[in-house]
Amino acid sequence: MASYRTCIVTCAALFLGSAVHAHDAPLSLEVSGDIASVDSVGRHDYVFSSRELHAMRAYAITTSTNWTPVRKWVGPRLTDVLNRVGASGTRIRVIAFDDYSQVIPMAFIEKHQPVLAYEADGKPLKLEDFGPLFLIFPRDADPEALTSISNTRRFVFEVRSIEVQ
């Protein structure tokens, strides 16, 4: 009887553990569209791995968002990611795991220098807390420009991919 209980408890733990991990999206970023560097045969895209994103110079932006209090957000600058793949479009479309997307002009990105944050306050972002990537602008440094409804929409969380247009 004890081995039967052990088996049931073990199976339940494995099932619950796998359900929790199913909600964790891998830290990666697909960039496609008007880019010079590709890494896929037969596809015109570049997929940054977690290792590649962490190897890039990290910047910190300490700011609040509409969904969070002030936090220290860390990750590469979006402009550095786009430069790495030779992006040459005039705008990008940032796409989240739930297919929410926003089109953002390159001029706006150049002006405000957002980061693709993979951690907040020293902790890696997970899908349930805006991760694995969250496009963060320095909102508190320029509230007049970055707190309007149209610009707040550009704070895309759960970022999956970027299309350069």
C-alpha cells in the first residue's frame, strides 16, 4: 500500500511540475523582415538564444509601468538587437506570445532607447510576470512623452518576436 501511495504522489508531483513549467516560455527572440543577418535555412529570420541575449551589453532602466511600481529593468537595448541583425526598416512590429502586437517607428525607438528586459529587480522574468522579454521605455524619465495611451501600448510584455518593416 505504501508503494501505491508513493507512486500516486510521485505521479501527481510530476504532473503538477510539468504544468508549472509549461507556463515558462524560453528566453529567445525571433527577428524577421527587413534584416541582413539570418540564421535559418529557407527562412529569413534570426533567432536570438538566451545565451546571445545575455552576452549583449545590458542596460538598466529604473521606471514604473502601468502594470508595475518602480523596478530596475535590465536587458539589451532594442537598437543593439536590431543593429546586430542589420535591420533597415522604418518601423518594427513587436509581437507578444498572446499575439498582441504594436507597430513602433524606428525614430521613436532611436529617441527613447528602450530595453528588451529579461530581468526586473535582479530576477529573471517569466511568462506570468511579463517575461520572458518586456519592452521597457524610460517612462519616468520622460513622462510627458511616454505616458500617453498610444505610447503606453508600446510597452509590450511577453515579447515573442519582432518584424522589421
